[in-house]
Amino acid sequence: MFAITAARIDKDNPLSALEATERPAPKVPDGWTTVTVKAASLNHHDLWSLRGVGLSADRCPMILGCDAAGLDEEGNPVVVHGVIGDVAAGGGDETLDPRRSLLSEVHDGTFAEKVAVPRRNLVPLPEGLSFEEAACLPTAWLTAYRMLFEKAGLQPGGSVLVQGAGGGVSGALIRLASATGYRVYATSRSAAKRARALELGAHAAVEPGERLAEKVDVVFDSVGAATWAHSVRSLKPGGRIVTCGATSGDAPPAELTRVFFLQLSVVGSTMGTRDQLERLVGLCARTDVRPEIDRVLPLTRAAEGFAAMAEGDLFGKIVFTL
């Protein structure tokens, strides 16, 4: 079957490690099943995998991709939950299983004609959502859903700052938070991306580091070192930073004096559970909330999508179709 793989690890030139090739049909262990992929979306995780983050050289070639929507073995439309973990080992939350992984780290991913997953990882795809829209949900949008509705501890009508508008998680946070009544501020170096953030529902969009019109209750930060100081200084006393990544570096000054004096909280968040994905899918199906899709490409042109993500030339999700 046709697939997009990490043929090797290349930290300096990751795109050179990307390969379009034929791969064997997936093996199906007990308790697993296969999905015929109709659409899959690209994440920063896929780009980092080519650099060896979360993927070791001895596992290459590895089919990339965490997200997919398609048809199960009975022909039913489904969304794939990409977390491979033991619910019991995580105390009821598979993302807390110490041995959890994402598709494309230990097991082949979704950038292929078929993907094998545990049966419990399938979420029914309701009418009203396309395969392309549904394929955007399991990583970026699920991460945003959990950050906003579980980790943030917000009250209705609260205020939030989303750092780095333009990425998949950031766009999802702007859309979800504004749609559910929060006052949303967003940052971006790009005037075009700031304008798009306003179109998604942001109350205001400013340049990185610019002082906001008010202090906010919660900051969502996936950028890390480049935005950390601004995130800390944008919070009200008692406020909270929810972080799910560090694309600009993971070692900024901690600013502990400000953290303890203002009684700030820093909370980490990674992905979400299968049940949260089912609720997110249902929310989108019942409302007009939809993922922002930057472009749709056939899987045969995956290299174009990877290059656009590497250059930061996108707003929203890049989707591959089969």
C-alpha cells in the first residue's frame, strides 16, 4: 500500500528523511482492527519525528501520521484516536499511562491507505462532519479541547490569551474559546495571521510581547521560550498558564518570584482521552464549530505540506486525502 514514511532520522535536514513508498498492509494484533483512511492531517509531531523526537532510528522506516478519519472494516465512518495506551495503567486516563505512545512512534501511523489501531480507539463519525474536518480533530483539536475545558479551570465569561495564532492547536483554542463565550486575545508576528485570528472570533490580536488591554485569567502557550515572559506578565493574580508544547525552546527563565508572589499556576496538558475525542466530535457535529483548514492535498503531495509546516506558511490544518 502507498504510504509516507520517515525513512531515517535527520536532525539537520528533516525533510530529506521523508519518503513516499510502498509498504506492507498493516498487521492486526488481537483486539485491533483496520481503518481505510480517507483523510489524515499533518501535525508538528510528524515534522519532529523526522528529527528523531519521539521516534528512534531503529524504528525506521515508520509510517508517519497521528490523525485520520475513514471507514472501519464494516464500512462505517469513524475517527481514529491516536493515543495508544492502557486506560487502567493511567488510572482511567490512557494519556497518563507511563508507556503510552502516539501512532507513528511505536506503531505505524495514518499517512497510508490503511492503519491498524485498537478497536476502542475508533470514534463514530456523525453526519455533518466531512472526513477532512474530522481528520483535524484527534491531535490538535483534542489537545485544545482538553486545555480549555479540563485544564484551564475557567469560569464562563473569562478572558484568555492564545500565544502563536496560526498553528493547529492555537487556531482550535481561538475557535473553541470564542464559540463558548470567552474573551480571547491572540498573538502572531504576522499581520495576516492576526487578521485571521479575528475572523475566528478573537476579541483582539496583537504582536508577540505587546501589552494587552487587560490581564487575563488563563494563557495558553505552546510556543515556550519565545513567549514565556509575555505569558507570565499577561496573567491576573491567581492566573494560570496551560502549556502543551515548546516549539521555540523548553528552557525559558522560570520567573519564580512572579509565579509565587502572584500565586500563578503552570499546568501541563498532552492530547486527550478517547471519551474526550467523542465529546469533541459531537460538539462539532451539533454546532457550526469547524476546524480551520489551511489546504487539502492528495497524500502523494505530502512533501508540499511538510515543507509549508516547516516554513510556518500556514494558518490552520493541512489535510491529506486518499
